[in-house]
Amino acid sequence: MSKVQVPTMAELMAEGKTPDVLFWVGCAGSFDQRAQKITKAFVKILNHFNINYAVLGGEEVCTGDPARRSGNEFIFQMMAAQNIATLNAYEVKRIVTACPHCFNTLKNEYPELGGKYEVLHHTQFLQKMIDEGKIKLEDGGAFKGKHITFHDSCYLGRANDEYQAPRSLIQIIDAELVEMKRSRENGMCCGAGGAQIFKEPEKGESEVHFDRADEALEKNPDVIAVSCPFCTLMLTDGVKNRNKEDQVKVLDIAELIAEAQDL
């Protein structure tokens, strides 16, 4: 990966500056090689459109979502307390993240522990920036006229009732959105949520992510669009299971926009 400039909160504060938004990268976006590409794509968008942002860098620790989902409340409380102390010390008001799991935890679970912020998923943030005229996307691009089906993340969709922002962004790049039979409120989990990605599968006749990838492939898409690093991993594996990785791409919304804008 080529290097990109990413300002940290500590650096900006040392210069007496305050960013408009904190980009919460998350564990997947920081350490998983595939998810790092999503992080890079989103940073390219932020830099290209001169969005005033910063990251915590080494001061960011896991939100604690996997710990809480797997039943370790003590670890969750420890991680949350550390993050809230850091965020409040920097007087953070607004957070954007490309991970629906981080989004849900920061938005809905941190407030009761003293961490109250405006939290946006990156698709919501990009749509908001477009609506406010701070980001203007060029029409068409690499995905003009391409068939794209969108997989709803459980923690963005059913948990937080956000279905439109990612779809609006797909339509902005002039792609043809083809909905799966099970979508929006009736969408099917990729199989990674609730810390399931960190454990061995239970006995059964098929893998959840294989079944979901098959539903997407039935639409004969050029791209399966996603909005979550875990969904990206699971559906990529499902596409590979059908030996379709050369014909069908699995891309996050940020990657779609960055590629469509040739960033």
C-alpha cells in the first residue's frame, strides 16, 4: 500500500487545531489486510475533498464490541472506559467510522458510560457531505452502468435502521442497483456478527456466508457492494467458494467511490 497522509488528534492538538470529525478506524480497518484497503479508500476520499479530520492512531483501542457480544462484559467495560477517557480528553464531538459494529457500539452503548458523541457510519457521513455541498462526485466513472447488488450489514440496517445512505451513493456513481430478494429489513446476516467471526462454525448443512454469497450471485452482479469490513471478508470468501472471484468483485462503498472518482 502506498503511504497516505493521515493526521492524528495528538498532532493537531499540539498545533492548537481541532478537527471537524474523528475517523474511528477500528480493529479490522487497522490490522486486517483486506479491511485496510477500505480504510485507505475512505482516507483518500477525505483527503481529496479536504475534509478536516483526524484519527487517534495508537491511542485507539477496540470498542469492546466483540467482547460484549461473546459475553465478556468486564473486558468491554475496560475497553470502553479507556476509549471514552481518550475521546473526552480530546473533547471529541463527532465520529465517523467505516465499521457498523464500531458505529453501533459508539453510538448506542457508550452514552450510558459517559461517552456521548454524534456518530456516523461512513456512508451516512458521505451522503451528508454531498447534501451539504462539501463533496461533489463526478458522474459515472468505472462503475457507470454496472450491475451492483448491495448487502445490508445487520448493525447498520436492522440495528440502526439505515438502508438508504449506501444505496444513494451507489446510484450517484451511475451504477444499476439490483436488489437481492432478502434485503433491507429482511436482509440476511453474512454470518460474522455477534462475534461469530471469531469462533468455529457450528454443525449444519451449509455455511451462512456461502448461502448469502449465493443469493448475491443469483443476481449476476458485476459487484457485490458492502458497508462493513466483516461482511467484506465473509462475502469475499463466499464468492471464492463458487470460483467467481475473477468475475465478481466484493467492494465496500468507500472503495466504489474512490475507484469511480479515480482517487
